[in-house]
Amino acid sequence: MAGPSPALNNTADNLDALPVTVLKGVGPRVAERLLRLHIQTVQDVLFHLPARYEDRTRLTPMGAVRPGQQVVVEGEVELAEVRFGRRRSLLVRISDGTGSLTLRFFHFNAGQQAGLARGAGIRCYGEVRGTAAAPEMIHPEYTLISTDAPPPVEETLTPVYPATEGVHQLTLRNLTTQALAYLGEQADERTDGLIDWLPAELIAAQRLTSLPAALHYVHRPPPNAPLEQLAAGRHPSQQRLAFEELLAHHLSLRRVRQRARQLSAPAFSGELPLLDDFISGLAFSLTGAQQRVVNEIRQDVALRHPMARLVQGDVGSGKTVVAAAAALMAVQAGYQVALMAPTELLAEQHFRSFGEWLEPLRIPVVWHAGKSMGKARSQALQAISEGTGAVAVGTHALFQDEVEFQRLGLVIIDEQHRFGVHQRLALRDKGRTGGQRPHQLVMTATPIPRTLAMTVYADLDTSVIDELPPGRQPVKTVAIGQERREEVIESVRKACATGQQAYWVCTLIEESDVLQCQAAEKTAELLATSLPELRIGLVHGRLAAAQKETLMSAFKAGTLDLLVATTVIEVGVDVPNASLMIIENPERLGLAQLHQLRGRVGRGSRQSSCVLLYQPPLSEQARERLAVLRESNDGFEIARRDMELRGPGEVLGTRQTGEMQFHIADLLRDEALLAAVESAAGQLMELAPGHVSPLIRRWLGEAVNYGEV
Ligand code: ADP
Ligand code: MG
């Protein structure tokens, strides 16, 4: 990197160390409120970026306004009167010689009413409603002006900032004006106090706008700024900042990975007779992709540092066997394994599969979940703490305080999109034995494209099982309206008559568990009446673990024909003989979730079908979602479309965990930047490691210091 590093010269003049209280109008009370917006320093003010813009730089003649427009108009009050209708309101007619406009206020005080008297000059900004012939504004922002000498209109587009109670737009605009002044008049390369942490070569290679210029532009875009481009976040100034923000996020995760290399973990190397026996004992042979991933894991765990590997694989690609293979590597070396699944139902199923696979090899598998009770519970806890329980399967209850592993060597997390980085790190630390951390293997069935994965999961090494077991046929998917429910019931009858099995999934928009279960109960009753010859089971979230287990085993063993269920069966459930799936009200679910559900069938060699039994009329978006599902069986493609429709945060689960919340970047829109972000991160870590922390702090704040333990 050229020149001495400004990072080493961290004086109080640097805006990242200058408290926001140096700005006029920021006393202790305002400072406290600003904290809610994560604003503590002048730099934080500069990086509190507008969420959108309004154009108040020109006046629109009232004769030219159209409903839907946001405009500034200026004129005189012609008439003001209070109407006593269903709601009391103040109506003010204003005109400017080209036309007139009605303002409507439902909340107003005597002072406002007095000010808006006939003949008063007024300028207002708001959205035009009503009709072109009779335009209106409801509660516009307005100021009373002198029509002889009106104040100048705004010179720049008006930024609208994310605000919080007690900190209004005007305050934020005032603060950003002051903060921008610290950046200096001219937006040149190096300004007082705001350090550009990106290497000059990188800025040149990426043709990035200079940082101060970009900040000036996004906070105060000139009147001729391209509004549409700005609204889409695609202006070069915004892209410059988005690049830096993505880089900061990426670096924060890369640092987690870098720190992992400084931690120690048990190395599992050498011969693996248990693994060989296991693989040769399977009823099938591993696919090439499974073999490759098993080898990748094998190389990781042979090192003396904790593995952090993500296995992505479409639903049905066979991730569970790969997990079992990894478990055997730890067991062979005399270490314990914890396998954790997000739901009890899925955990139980893993418990069953692992039992079937490992017990012939004389490897004890124990069960522990939140609902375990009494003797079973204490025995499991004892086996785990004494080390006789080689493999413990369960829910997150496995990581509660009362659970003590004797020698934990590997943690496997299934369906990881529900766990965040924080939780993964906490697990790793919780599982330490002496100075050693366990290896970690996480498995996800919401596969995402490589570039995105490199960013979102930059703390993990990724493997992809990009091949389905042989003989699988894509699930045939049709969408059918509720009015044809009888036909669908007939198709279930026919399928089951030929020895096939079916799922009937009831969904409800209500979050309430109780309502979900009631709906499923009712559906099960109705189906039992229509299909008296079938053996029907019902599973939902409120059944006791043992009941669920019994039902699932019965379904798996083929003693039930039809399983009515809530979305508890969404993840992981594996009954290869089931070949028909009915999903009620699919329009209420996200695409990735529907793909997961559908993935419960198509696991055997038989042609399977999925019926999306929707409630008409469908919204445009719902129609589009169902079409994607009918047209594609590819989890990568479906995840991408889901992210386009619902946003990456929803699909990746980062919204719930609070991760990857961006000020300005957008993972999908800015996907083209990601490859450059990745290589920039490598450069920066190597050439200017001192720049990494301040860059992360600038964008993610103090709160997010992953792995700073
Ligand atoms: P997922 O990746 O969705 O978790 P599973 O691990 O549940 O998939 O595997 C789906 C089904 O495919 C299971 O019945 C499993 O036994 C079977 N399976 C896994 N690998 C193979 C293979 N190589 N050949 C044939 N069947 C396989
Ligand atoms: Mg699975």
C-alpha cells in the first residue's frame, strides 16, 4: 500500500473519534436518542444514510399537478373552513392562478387555523390525492410565506433519513449538514478526519468515487440528480458506499474465520475403519458429490483447528449420510458428537436414522431435547457427561447449561439458516474441552449461489452436494384451486390404493400453534369421512414427542397411508415411499419453504407429485410464486427467486438473527460487486490489516465484533 498508513494517526480530529456532541443542538438528551440510531460520533452521522429522497427543488403550478405526484406548490389561501362531518376537518382551498388545490387537516389547533386565513401565502409539500380536476393534499407539510418575497426553494433533493422517536427529519438534516461541513468544502481525496480505508489501488481499479464526494452526493444530491437511479440505489456514489459496506460485512466474517485458525481443536486423522464399515454397509453407494464432501470434511478435521464448514445441498441430496460420516470421524478418534436440529420432529428422525446406522457399529446414540423428562433425561445427561453417549442427538436443548459433554469433538447443526453467526460462535465456545474447541459442520437446504454464499457465509468454508442420488425423478407439481378439492381427494384415494403414501399439509397464516393444530384436526376429520378406507394419522406441534415419534414411525413403516400434518414436517422428514403431497393454501408460504415441503416426496425412485391446493383468487405475487414452483425443481433457482420476491433477509433468516442488516447495500442488487468485494477483502487483510477493524466499526458499529473473544 502506498504511503504511511493514516490509521496509525488516530487523533481526536478523526471523525470516528469525534463525539456527536460537538455538533450544535446535540446535548445529552439528543445524544441519548441518537444512540438508538447507533449514532455516537460525527462519522456515524455521515454514515447514517438517507432511506429515500424527495424532490422539493421546484414549484409545480397547481394547474399541472396529477394525483400520485409528490410536489411543492405555492399560492394563497382562498377559503378555509371547518367541516363537521363524520370526522371534524379543516378544509383549506389554495390557488396560484393556474389552478387550485384543497388541503385537508384532521388534526389542527387554533393557532394553525388562524394562520391559514384567507389571503395568507403558503407553500406546501405532499402527495397529490383526489382527481386531476379536484386535487387534494392530506396533511401536507407547509410553511406560511410572504408571497411578495418567497424564500428560495430547496437547492438539493431532500434526503429522508431513518428516524426515531424524538429525532426528526429536520434534526437529522441539520446534523448531516454540520457533519458534511467537517468533510470540507471540496470533496477531494483526503479530507480532514475522514479516512478512506480502501487502498488507493483498489479505488482506482474499481473506479470508485472518492469517499467524501460520495457522501456529499448521497446526503445532498443536486437538483438535476437522476431520481430513479437514486431511488434504485444504483448511483455511482451509492454504489461506492455499498461496496464499502459489503466489504465491511465480509471482513467481519472473514475475521471470524481467521481467528478460528488461532484456536485449537482435536485433529482426527489416520485410518477410519468405522467409516469404511459404515459406507460399505449402506444399502446404496454414495454419490460422487457426497464422496467429495466427505473428503473435504475429512481434510478439515485432520487439522488442529476447529473446522467451520457449511454443506449446501438441495432437499433430498443426502446430507444426513454425510453428517453421519463426519460423526464417525470424531467417534473413531474417541470424541463425542452433538447433532442438533431446529425442530424436535427432525431431531427425532435423525435420532432414528443415526440409531439404525451407528448401533450396528456399537456406537451408542443418545437423545436429549427440551421436553425430555425424568429418568430418560437424567440417563441421557449422565451418558453425555461420562462420555458413554458417543453421539447425542437433539434440539438446541443440547447446549443448555445442564448439559456437559465429556469430550465433545464435533457439533453438527442441521438446517443452519435458522442459526446466526453469534449462535454458532457461542456453541463453539460452549463446547470447549480444556483449550480445545469442537469442529463444526452446518448443513443447509436453502442453497444459494456461490457469490452470495461467499458473502453471507464468509466465516465458513462451503461444500456443495450438487448431485441427487440416482434414479430420482423431479416432482410433478400442479396448482389447483380449492373448488376442485374433491378431485384432489380422489387422487389421494387412487394413489393410496396402489400402495403409495401421501402427506396432506395444512397451513395457516396465524402464528398461533393452537389454531394451526385445530385446522389440521378438522382437516383430518373431514378427510377421514371422505376416505374411510385409508389409515390416517395426524401430526402437529402440540403432540408429545413420544406421540409424534410413534406416528412418524408408523408412517415410515407403511402402517399409515395418509399423514395429515402442519408445517412441522417442513424440514428433514424422510419417508421415501411417500409420493404424493398436498399443500393447502400454498399462497401463504414462502418459496423456499414450499420447496422444502415438496422435498418430502420424490425421495424414492417412484414418480412423485405435489398438488398446490390454493384458495382463489390469487394475488399477482402468489401466482408468480406458485409458477416458479411448478416450473423448477432446482433449490438454487428457487432460493434466488424467493430472494427476489421476499428479500434476502427473509430467505436467509438473517432478518431474525439481526445479521446482514445493511444501510445502503442490497445483496441481490449489488451481487455484481461481490466478487470484487471478496478479492478486496483478501488484499486489505494482507496489505493493510490495521484498516480492517476501523472499517468494520464504521459500518457495523461496536456491537458486531464477532469472534472478538
Ligand atoms: P437431505 O439432503 O434433504 O437432508 P436426506 O439426507 O434426508 O436428504 O436423504 C434423502 C434420502 O435419500 C434418504 O432416504 C437417504 O437415505 C437417501 N440417500 C442418501 N444418499 C443416497 C445415495 N447416495 N443413494 C441413494 N439414496 C440416498
Ligand atoms: Mg435433511
